[in-house]
Amino acid sequence: MYFFLPYLPLLPPQLANYINSTILTDPYYEGYELLFTGHSLGGGVAQIVASRLKGVAVVFSSPGVVLSRRKFDISLEDIDAYNVNVWAVGDLVPLIDQQSIKAQTIRCSPERLSYHCHSILHTIDEIEGS
């Protein structure tokens, strides 16, 4: 039913217990799948969790996780298969570590400062405008 069930033991016990007591027992969630997402550091965490659980992550302006993958016990194949990172050219945060092959860049004006390019509001504006 849920792709992540075999991986529940990999999660912290509190999180696994919460998933068992809510998502797995509530009929409202029947048939749903999880999509992991996040911005910046939250996107890095989402990529790691998605890679470990073999779920899908769509993240924004996240640091890469390719070079640090051994620390998180994830494979390059899983990173490439389950993650996509959307980030603005000029944003410094995604340059931390190496990006997956599924990284999509968006525009950011060269006269803008890096923190503007890193803003989720800029990302939303750019996606809506394209």
C-alpha cells in the first residue's frame, strides 16, 4: 500500500510511531503517497529522507547531497532516481555539495544579491512567470 512501510524501522521511533498512529490508521489517507519537499536546509533533509525511503522529493534551493551521501547512508543512484532540486543561478546555498543530475536551474538577475536568489518567493515568482 505505502511505499515506505518497509523502511519505517529506519526512522526515529517517535516519527515511526506517529506515522503508525495517524497516517496508517486513518482511512482519509488511504491511497495517498508521500511527496517530500523543502526549501534550503529543509530541502536537504527531504532529499536524504526520500533517498532512504525511495520516495519522491521536489526541493527548492537546497544544498546538494551527492558528496555527503555516505554520511547519510544513501546511494548516488537513489539520489538521482528520487530527487529534483529547483534552484536559482546566483544562489550560493545549492553550491554547497554537489547537485544530483536532476537539478533544474531558474533565472535570477545578476545584479541581485545571493539572498534574493535564495528566497522561496523569488523561486515561486520565477516558476509562475515561466
